[in-house]
Amino acid sequence: MRKILREYLEKTAKQTILIHRSDTLIKLILRTIVSKLNLEYAAMAIYDKNKDEYVIKISRTKGNFKIPPNFLKITKENPIVKYFTNKDFPSRKDHIFLDKISLLIKSKKIKRNPKLLRFLEDLKFTLLLYRARACIAGFFGKDLIGILFLGERKDKKKINDDDLAFLSVLSTDIVMSLKNAWLFEDLNYQIQKNKDLFLQTVLALASSIEAKDRYTRGHTERVVKYSLAIADVLKKYIKIQNYDKFKEDLRISALLHDIGKIGVPERILNKKKPLNVKDIEYIRKHPVIGADILEKIKDFKDIVLAVKHHHERYDGKGYPDGLKNKKIPLLASIIAIADAFDAMTTDRPYRKAFSLKEAVKEIKRNRKRQFSPLVVDSFLKAFPLDKNEESFNITHLGSRGS
Amino acid sequence: MRNNKKILIVDDDIAVIDFFASFLERFNLEVIKAKNADEALKFFNLNKPDLVFLDIQLPDRDGVSVLKDILEISPKAKVFMLTAKSEKILQKKAKEIGAFDYITKPIDLAIFIKKIKRYIEI
């Protein structure tokens, strides 16, 4: 999974939402800043929640100000942090320019406020210590999670508004990337700690995926609903051992079946034109990426397989492994139909939704082709069409839609 | 204008030494670099530095025993131990033996400069 994400990073460094190794991105950004603005150095201090301080993890330099990784920190007592976080400070901004602070110190207005003057002098001195011409704050909401340090410009030019806009964008990218990296870190931590917490995090992630794919909003929820309804009928046909566990596994697998879309670029998910070969290749990775994410949990074995194989076909023409017939896990076969049915009955970027009648016909047509016949039969029993063939003759599902 | 003050830095991480050197030289301090205990003692004898920054973990010996040797040569030597925050036991031991103070890595330069300002005019 790491490899896939890294390949992705190299291709589209800007779509940071998908990156869980933020170091690579930060290095890339610092390198860009240093060369574009011709700086002596640029460095990124990142909030360390265990120590409650900011540590310079990564820096890039053109001169001789090489900061070893994890060697410098900025504590909360440091005037730079205070400037960004102190609510009392009158003109709080998300950036500090050394020149502006120097001007401010000389202004008459400040001279009348000795406390503020002392603070600004302290701030200026600190900037000089870090050889910083400017610092840019990286906020996520109200939290300061990173500080970008910018050294002297070698051409001695000033940093102008255009540069600042450019820097702010990059700083936001870094913040998003860090936030995501932390989410993944938490994820790994929770795996060891607590399955439920893990699930919540995965779901939070999943819903962020759903949020970015505007055509599938509510999709997951409906797939869960359909899957469980199918299972309840299916258990009358065949003996399912430990049905309670089966149903719980089904619920979780259905919830998480598309989690691997985290590795699929937004531009592909929301593409209006038909997908090209490369796009399809990307999308086809999502079951495996999903399985990789979930694999770390010990008792998720069946769920991992369900997620991995929910795009297999009964006739063996599916992916990723081309499994056939009974080789496909039952959980995956159920999700496959629920997933396909919901996809057909909702608008997609490239086509309008099918009517219920058409969708049911399509499912029937694919009995023994795409879908397991047993599961198709269960589906048809679970969702009988009414006489008009315009709605389902059922009450147990509640209303459709998100 | 030379300050004439000399600082000996002992650390096995060259990047750390170089950073200290480039940082302190801006304050007109002369920096002497040592990568291990051997060099540390040799350069201490040779240069009689005003301050010593001594990493508590060195490749050939532990920093505390080097501190002992330095204080034997010059009981009034001002030695700052460089430690990680977690190395509490070593910090305590160094203080008992006679370390002047210690500096925890990672370093906040604002705090660092305040600490050494007391011993060196900047």
C-alpha cells in the first residue's frame, strides 16, 4: 500500500489528502520553496503531541545553515509560537516577517506599550537566532500544527504578496498532509488498542472518501442495508455457521468495502468522461488497498477477504484475482450485488440512474455471469418489486437515498 | 572583532557539531569540534575552552566519565551536558559529579541562548 501511495505522491504531489507519509511531501515542498524563492534555507517545525512542542523535522538548505533532523525545537514559551497562538496579541496573523517586526518596533505607537515592545524585540531576536526572514503558521482549525521557517533570500529581494500566496497554499498542503498522516498513525495505534476505536477511525476516513466522491454519498450506508437484507433471506437457503458473527462481519465489510478508494485520485472518482485504461487500472486497485489497510487486525480475516474480493465475478472475469464460483467468499458475493444494485440505481458522473425495474432486470441477466445465482435469488426475494414495478414491495428497508 | 571565547563541542553527530559551529560563530565565538572522548580530552588540554558542550552518549565512552576527566584536569570547567529529555538518571549523575548545567535535545535556540548568555557575553 505504501508503494502505491508513494507512486501516487510522485505523480500528484498536490492531492495531499491521500498521502500518509507526509515526510516525502514536506521535503518536496521545502525543496520547491528554497529553489523558487532562492532561500538560504527552509524548515518545517511540526507539533509533537507527546512533548507538546514543535520540532524541526525537515529542512532544506542552499547555504550553510543545515539543521539536523529533530535537533531544534520551538517550545510554547518561544515568542514565535506565542505570536501565533496568543489570543491577547492584537494583530495576530498567520505569518511573521522580520522586516515588519523591525518596523513595528520603531513605530511610536509601540513605544508607548513597553510590554509589547519587549515582546516584539524578543520575537525579532528569536527570528534572528533561527536565521528566519519569515515564519508561516500552519493552522488546522484553531490548532497550530506546523511552523514553516524561511531563511534569507539570496537575491536579497523581499517576499511579496504573490510569494506569500504561494507559501500559504503550500503551508496548507503540508497541514493537510500532516493531519492525514496523524490520522493514519492513530489508526495504527488503535489497531493495537481497540477494534471499535479503529473502526470509528476507519469510518471517519471512509466518510471523508465518500465526501470527496460526490456521486457515492450515502452509498455505503445503502450497501450495508441491502447486504444485510440479502443475508437474512440467504440463511434460509443455506446453512450459515455462526450467523451472528457472519452478519456482523457482513456489516463491517459492507461499511468498509470501498475504503481502498483512499488510494484513488479524486479526479478519477469524479470524472465526467468515460474512464480511460489508466483510470480503470487505478480504480481496480481499491479492493487490494482496502484489504491491506484492514489486514492488520487479527480477527478481521473474513472481512479482509470480503473487501478484497467484492469485485470478483461468478464467471471468473472479475478482479483482483479472477476467482470463480464458490471460490469467492460468500460475504464478497453478497456485497457485490448490493454494491452493483446501488451503483445502478444512483446517478453516476457519466450516466443517469437506472429505474428499479431496469436494475433488477440487469441483476437477473447477470445471474451466473457476474453474480452468484444463490445470492441473486436471495436478493430477488429480499426485494420483490410491487405490481407497478416502480418500487419495492417491502417495508423493512425504510426509504432509499441518503 | 573576536570575542576570544572558546567553546568545545563534543558530539559524535557531525551534523550537530556543524550546526553548533555555524550558529555560535555568528556570535564571534571560537568553536572547537570533537567527535569522541579521546578528541575531547585532547582538545580540552590544548585549548582550555571557556565552555564545553558534551554529549552524554559518546561512541567510545559515556559522557559522564569524560566529564569526570575534564573536571580532574580543570575543576572549574564549565561543562554543559547535551542530553535527551528522557535521560533523567544520567542528568542527575552528571549534576552530582559537577556538570555546570545540561541542555536537552531537541534545542530551543531562544532558551539555549538565554542559558549560555549567563556565562558568556554575547
